[in-house]
Amino acid sequence: MWLVSSLASGTMRVASLLPSATETLSFVGGSDLLVGRSHECDFPVGLDHLPILTAQIVDFHQSGGSSGVDQAVRRALSACASQTDHPSGLPSGGGGLPESDDGWIAQGGLYKLNARLLRDLRPDVILTQDLCEVCSIDLNTVQAVAATMDPVPTIVSLNPTTFEHVLDDCYRVADAVGLSAQGEERVARLRERYFRAANFVNPFTQGPRVVFLEWTDPVFIGGHWTPQLIERAGASHPLNPTVAMEGAGAGEGQQAAFRVAGKSIRVPTDAIEAIRPEVIIVCPCGLDLNTVREETAKIAREPWFANTPAARSGRVALVDGNQMFNRPGPRLVDAFEFLVGYLNDIPSLIPEGFPWERWG
């Protein structure tokens, strides 16, 4: 009841620390409720005026590209795992966390949070995540800062691991900000788009073998919802395939939602050579299309890549990994439409303006 009355009076205030959460909030009609965002929240357009609550510690280009970022990630995760005491020399912020003089908290990871600004914005709801240690501010930090606020805001942590979870998160965000009815209507239309594209997939033919590169140095293969979407688009994803949930039988046909995949995994390049992929999709997490092009150029002449049937036949697609696939939000349906169109040679299905290009 409070949510509805608060929204009606225009006092509902939402802070988003995650790009996919911002997209989801906007999708259900809550853009006007945003009072703060992460530095990566760049969709939809028109958010530039909002205060920025996060910042990156590791810069892709300054770190030396894909390999350098991977090393930085490993160092950061190792430090977080072994850290028992907070670094000295900084005053204590929310929940005893070390806070710099200008209000920033850097909890040993890849990003930092402006705790002082978050408090000043006094959000009613904070949207964040606890799925990936690399993707955003960690949940414990957000909870610790929120606990120092009066009143304590509601924290909505989005942790989808499947395509269906992503749709469910649209409902969760809509419910949290008092837009339940509008959220249900918009998700229904999103599902219609998904099923419309799925109708173009022939279930009786064996589609191409796909390698989806979520990182290029070292090589990581896409996980969670990505193998689901690839297989539902009529292809196979042999290096990280979906498996049927316990008790789901084969999980095929109309039961495809009962087939799930694990997280992104690192694979040796000889494993890629061994499966002889017929399609390669290069979509490194967080990288725009220009950077994806640069990173692909570094691996394109290596035998494990150049000798694949995909590379020899020109079936290599570059996709903006900052915008598509790696953000678990409503635009995963755009990504699915792209897959169905590209893998089944139906270009009319690919959404207009989808950020991709053919390699070579």
C-alpha cells in the first residue's frame, strides 16, 4: 500500500547499480523513478543527467586488453577471498567498510561505490545483483551501506541464471516500484516476440555447432541463458551445452525451459578446434563493437580460430558485448531474434539496429 501511495505522490526514488536493472526498470515504465545510476547504465538514452554512483577501478585498455583484464579480475577475486580485515588508513563508512574522504568504497574488486552520494539520494529501492563477482558492486557492500540509511531502503538483488529468470525479474522490479500491472502487460508482449521468433526454428533439423566467445584471452565460452538461447534458435553449443533439470525428462520441445546451463567457463583452444565449430560468435562481456573488432583481430590468425569451418566459410559474427547477451534484461529477446535470423539465414528477423557485423 505504501508503494502505491508513494508512487502516486511522486516520491518513489530508485537507485540502480546495474545496467540490466536500469533497462528492466525502464522497460516496465519506471525510468522517471530513477534518482541515481551506475557508470555503465547507458540504455535507454536520456539518463546522462542522473548522478553516477559507481566507477570502474580497472580500465580495459590501460590494463592491456583482454589478457590484462583477466589477470586483474583474478587478482581482485583472490584478494576478496582472502581478505579478513579491511585495509587501514581509511575512515570507516557504512557497516564498518573503509570509506575514502570523498565517500567512495572500493571493496577489493573491480568497481567502487559512492556511498555518500547513495545516502544523500535517499532511495526507497536499490537495484543491484549478486550473480557475478566481476559485473558490479558486491551485494554485501550495498547491504552494509543501506543499513546506515534511515529509512533503510528495499534492496532488490537480481540474480538470473536462465532466460525465464530474466523475465521473472521484470515482474520483480515492477512489483518493487508499484508498477505490477504495467509490468505484466509489457512482459506478455515480450513473450509474444520470443515465441514469434521461435516459430521460425525447424525442430527436425540439426543446426550448426556454435562457439560463443564471451572472452577472447583467455577463451571463455558463454553460459547461463546464452546456451539456452543458442539451442532454442536451432543450433548446438557443445562446449557448454544445456542439460535437463532433474525430473524434466529430455526437456525438449515445449519443455525447453527445463534445460539449463552453468556459468561461463574457460576452455582450451584445442577444444574449439576439436569440435570444428560451424559458427563463431564473438561477444566479449562489457566490450563495445569497436573493441570487439580489435580483440578479434588479435586471435583471427591463430590456427585454433583460423582453421575452423566457421572462419573458413565466413560464419563469424561480432556482437557488441556491452549491449547484448551479457546484460540479462529485456533485450535478450532482441538477442534471440538475432540468433534465429543469423543461424537460420532469415535476415529479416534480425532487429533493426542490432549491434553486430560479419567478421572479414
